[in-house]
Amino acid sequence: MVLKISPNREVTLPSEVMDALGVGPGDQLEITEGPDGFILRPRRIDYSSLGTLKDKIPPGHPAFDIESFRKRPYDPSLRD
């Protein structure tokens, strides 16, 4: 697969690549250099850093299942 670099040094990833990585609009990608070139990985949430929010959730509020949320189709209205 060959990608073209824009005059602004930007690259558009094909939807097949985005789907294979499991990422969509608003997600982050991490690029690391390895011995054979660069490695592209989705940047996942560090769940240990979310513990500080525990006191902000009202008692009796149902648990949020982030994995099922990530599997839902992208809804552009959520980004407004």
C-alpha cells in the first residue's frame, strides 16, 4: 500500500487500515520506531488513571461499560 503525503505533510489512512486498527474519528494513534521501521498502534485508555473520577459518580449510577461503547458505530452528533 502506498500513501501520498500532502503539501502540509499529512497522510490519509484508508478505511481498511482504520478498521483493522479498530479506530475512528477522535481516536489517537501511537507511532513508535522499531528496528524494521515504524509501528502504528491505537492508543488505548489507561484505566488506572480513571480512578480519580470515582468520587464524581453519584451513588447508584449504573456502571459504564466502555468496551461495549467502543464497539458502537461512530455517531458524528456526539462530537458537536
